[in-house]
Amino acid sequence: MTRLKSSTFAKYLAVAVAVIGSAQIAGAADGATVGGFLDAGFPISGGDPTIIRDGAVYFGHTSGNTSFKLDLPFRLAGGTVANNDMLIGFDKAQAFFSHTYSNGAGWRMGQFDGIFGLERNDTVDNFFVNQGVLYAFTQPRTNTGIEGSYKITDSIKVQAYVSGTNNLGAAELGLHPEFGAKASLSGAINIGLGGWFRTVNADTSAMYLNLTADTKLAGIDLGVEGAYQKAGDADAKMSFGVMGNTDIMDKLAAGIRAQYLMDQLAAGSSQMEATAGVRYQMDKNLNLKANYVFSSTTAADGADAVSDHAGQVAAVYGF
């Protein structure tokens, strides 16, 4: 992760975009592409007024059945320190190449997004302003290693990977690798079931299971998710969530999300978060989002619940 002053970052970003744009034009016949997004916003009450909340520059190139992808994220550092430093290439960067075969098999190697959960790493890909607590506490961001995949039919796909500890690069890849797999069914109802397993040390192993299902019903996009975590002799951690959104008028959609976490903070703890929001498509590439978030947290058995209310707004431009 690199920290740069925003003026320096702007210069590097401008040069990068110019170079990538030239590469796209010069190598169009070979399949060069460029894209990205910028998410700018702020909390209405409480929270960190980061302004540049999320963003990324994407570069890809395809030659035959082989592809390369670079996903370079950026955002303001934020926090309590007063500065305009940018974080570049932080905890969700991607860099990998992949290859596919005519029989439906394929593989990729490098660092790539995690394969579990309903909500994605980049805010441009999600309905709400921010991902929910289920994503924050349970969903792997990235894996660094190799993944194989196979499309059994047009609607059934399986994936399996070996990597370092998720979210930690290649940490312990050679000593305690993480083994993960997922089976996906796409159609009227999309279903994903998978998980990972790894040994932590000679006496302890850890595992994670994730189940998702989403569909469109009566004009409403619905999704449900459940996650299970277990490490050694510690109590298992269970998490559940449901979300939905629908168009309410031209270019305007509304959605709700409710998520509940058990034992995630400590044994006997619980955390509930409910989000209501709207999204307005101002232009082809620009969406405005506004959310209200209610959360209630109980630190341990017998403790009093602590409630919080927050408002969030953001504008997201993707290309």
C-alpha cells in the first residue's frame, strides 16, 4: 500500500489513464480495455467525512483464450489525521491472468476478488452506499493463489482455489494454505454454496461456509445470505442477511437490507443492522445514493444493547 499526496496521485493517475488509453487504441485488435469508477460522498451524521470514499482504475487485455486484469483501488486515507493523503492499491487490489478452454474449464493465477457473498468489493457494484456488516465481518475480500473453474452446463459452475490466508496476500501459502471451493447455479434463482478450510497450527483448524440465493420476484430483486465460521474449539459464529430493491419510478429505485451477526464480536455478542435507501440514475454512468442505517449491538450476554443511527449519501460514476 502506497501513501501519496493527492496532487501527486492526480499526476500519476493522469499519466496512467493516458498510457492505458493509448494502449487501448493501439491494441484494440488484441482486446485491450480500460475502465474504472469514483465514489464520492459523506455521512450525514457521524462517521468519517472521507469524501473520496472508493474508486479504482481497471485495465485488462485479452489475447486468444488468455486474459490479464489489473484492478488498482484508491481512496482518501481519512481517519482522524488531517491530511489529503490517498491510499492506492490497498486491501482489495487485483492483479491476475486467466486462461479458458473450449470444454468449459479455466484457471487464473495472482490476486483476485473473493468468490463468496452477495455484496462485492467495489461500491459501484452494490445497490447501497456501503456494504453491510455481514460483508464487513465475514466475507473474504481477496485471495492470492491459483483458482480452477469448470462450467458443467450453461447454468452450473464449480470453482476451487488454493491461496494464502484470505485478505493477507500470500501469508502462509506454503505452510498453511487455504483451500476453498464454490458451486453455483444460475437461472430463475441463482444459488451459490461454498467455503474454505485451513489449518492455523498443529492443533487448530478454521473453516467458513457461505450460502447465497437471489432472484427477481414480482419486479423485486431479492437476495438472502448465511455464513458460518468456526476456528478450533471456539464457538461457531453464525450470520444471516436479506436484501431487496425495486424500481419505484423512472430512474429511481428503493431498497432495504437487514443483517444479523451472532458471536462475531465476542462470545454471546450480537449485532443487528437495518438499512433503507434509494438510488437515482442521474445519467448513464452516474448514480446518486442515499441511505439510512440503524444498528444495535450487544457486546456480550447480559450486556445492554447500544443503538446507533446514521445517514449516508454518495455519488458513483462508473465507466
